[in-house]
Amino acid sequence: MELKGTLAAQIREGNIRALGKGITLIESRRAEHAVQASALLDELLPYTGNSFRIGITGVPGVGKSTFIEAFGTYLTGLGHKVAVLAVDPSSQISGGSILGDKTRMEELARDPKAFIRPSPAGDTLGGIARRTRETMYLCEAAGYDIIIVETVGVGQSETTVASMVDFFMLLQLATAGDELQGIKKGVMELADAVIINKADIDKAKTDLAKGQYENALHILRPRSKNWMVPVMTASALRNEGLDAIWKEIERFRDTMQASGEFADTRRRQAVDWMWSLLLEDLKSMFLENRHVKEIFPMLESTVEAGHTSPVVAARQLLEAFRDRELELSQKHDH
């Protein structure tokens, strides 16, 4: 398949400006850009899926940026090309991404083998996830063989990131008082590895926390019958423990590929992704429907006031939508 001279071809060649242009196209909300972005993704799809995707989350103050910078630099040192993407739903409140102008990862941002892209601001989590996933495909087509997706927000964004990566890493602190307070059961269940960062600060506390996390993981049902979630320690500031973490990630990848679970997970993620896009687009189509728009504000306020039940209101809205679709299909038939 030849892609001569096109934006897709430039992205395939690893042209950073072309990659940036492609991502801007994906992040645009203009209808004509959406069509161009879809065409670009279609062209590049055969060249995607070749990277290893790592999700990273962690409690505030855990040193996520420092860890990603140190780990990313370690990986580029091994010859890998690393892309760092962020999922930051909090940016819709502040109006700017927490990755901002890349000042958090200055060294990695200057590394020619690394690419850092902030999360698109002012959007819903669904929209951000959609653009992050599409950006991931573009980065893969551009030859980045390791994609790190950082969850900057809290709550639902962790589940969203876990659903688009191969390996999900939870960073924790050993010096945060009662260690187990920092454990959210839902996030622990998503983790493929728990990393206690800043381990150089207090060795006794780190060892204690390691034992507590290991005990907590024994209580939880493992995500995979093929993998026991390890608890590891690191000091990103001192570049300690990064080698062992990468070896464990490679062991995970080899184990999952050998068992067939790696390919199964990727297939399941692709189908789940199709459904989430479909539901998102159906919701938009529904809310943009002229008949729905006419009655939506009135029904919403009567439900709020307790004059109409949510069940009745939902049914009326669906009937209005169906009437419009019926009208369109009859026009088409004539």
C-alpha cells in the first residue's frame, strides 16, 4: 500500500510536524475535519497496533511526572521510541491541560526519540478518550513502539485508560500515613503492577507498605489467571528500580502473548471501543434531532419539578426521535 506525498505518508516517515498536524485534525470539532481525520485513520490503520501500550495512574503527589520522565528516558536509552499521552478530564474545568506546555517533562520533551502530547482540553471524558485513542494509532503509525497513557484526572478516567492499554501500572506512596487509605479497590483491581515510588525516602516504611499492598492484592480476585500482580519499589528521582520494572513488563507481555490472552484483550478492547463510539454518536444524533430539541427543555424541567416521571419523559423523547426518523425514511422512499 503506497501513501506517497500524503499527510499519512509523512506520519509514516516519523515527521513530527505531520504527526502534530494529524493530531490537531483529530482534535478538531469541525465537521469537515472529522471527515478528513476518519480518512487519515483509515489510511494509517494497517500500520497501527505494533506498540506496547502502558497506562499509568497514581495518587496525587506520587511523582507521576518524574516517574514517566525517568522511565521514558530509560526506554529511549534502550532504543525504543516513546509517546506520552494524557487523559485529563479535569482540563475541561480549568480550560487547560495539566500537561500544559510540557514543562513537567522537560528532559523527555527534548529527547528526539520521545513525543509528548497533552490531553485535549474542554471536552467530556468520552471525547478525550476518543481523541487519545486515535492519537495513539497515529503515534503507532509514526513508529512509536511504546505508548504511555497517563491518567491525570481521577475516578472514571482510570477505568477508561485501563480499557485502552496492554499493561496498567498503579503508582503509590509509602510515606502517606496509613498506606491502605490510598488504595481504591476499583483501581487496585485494574492494576497489572503496583509500584511504590519515592522508595528512597524511608526504607522501613516502604517495606511495610510493600507487605500491606501484597496482602491487599491477595484478597482481590486477580484480573488474569496467568498473572500475579507484583508490588515493586522505585525511586524515579534516583533512577532506581526502573530496570526491574521494565523486565517485569516484558515478562507480562511474553506471558500474555504465549497464553493468547494478549490478543484476546486487544480484540475485546476494539469491540468495546466500537460500542462506546456508537453510543456516543447515537447520543449526539438523538440530542441534535429537531423534534427532540423542541420538547427536551420542557420535559427536563417537568421531570425536575416532579410533574413527569423520568420513564414517561424518556418514552416521549424516544417517540419524538422515532417520528422524525420515520418522516425522513418516508421522504427517502418517495
